[in-house]
Amino acid sequence: MKNLKKQRRIQVIALATVALVVATALIGYAMRDGINYFRSPSQVAEAPPPASEVFRIGGLVEEGSLVRGQGEKVRFSVTDGGASVSVTYAGVLPDLFEENQGMVGTGRLVDGVFEASEILAKHDETYMPKEVVDALKEQGVYQEPEES
């Protein structure tokens, strides 16, 4: 009788372990496309990711770089003070998007140009995404917003 209880306990533990491993694998598989790493323009310039990798880039929209093309095509550069990366975007930009303001884009780097599928801009005069602030601080160009 004791041997049967011990065997049943081992079977339950083994089954629970297998179920946990399968659940973890399924969660990882489901999330693989939803994870986008953040990179600053300096990191992209130092080690460009492959064209197949979707990632986020953020920084300040460079002064004088915003060029509006035919229709909804837009081209600009994003900088963190250390390097600049050209960005193209086909779509409607957020209302608050402008030069010398913080932005974060999601997309791919193709032939040295970041092709954005999504652009996010600040939502008020003092907001800047945490990743952008960290990247600007790393470059030594971040300025604290003035209190009103």
C-alpha cells in the first residue's frame, strides 16, 4: 500500500512538472512576436539590428529634418545627441508630433533607414517616455523640464 501511494505521488509531481513546462513554452511562443526591444539611435548606429527584427527606437525629432512627402509619407531623423537615425513613416502622425520633441517609433531598420509602422509622441508638454529619458541621460544631453 505504501509503495502505491509513493508511486502515485511521483506520477502527480511528474505530470505537474510536464504541465508547467508545456504552459511556459506556450506562453513564450505566444509572446515571441509581442516583445519589442528599445534601442537609442546611438545603439542602432553602433550595432544595427537585422532587417527582420522589429524594435522600438526613441529620442528627439531632429531640428530641420522633418520632410513631408506625397500623401501621408513623412521622413525625419531621430537623435539622442550622440547619433541620428533616418526614419520613414507612412501614416498620419500624432497631433503633438513636432521637431525637438520626444518620440518613440516601432518598426524595422532597412538599409540604414528605420521604417516605422507606429509613431508615438509626447502627450503633454513635459512627458517623455522613460526609455528616451534614460537614453538621453546616457548621452548627457537630457534637460529636466522646467516647473510651471
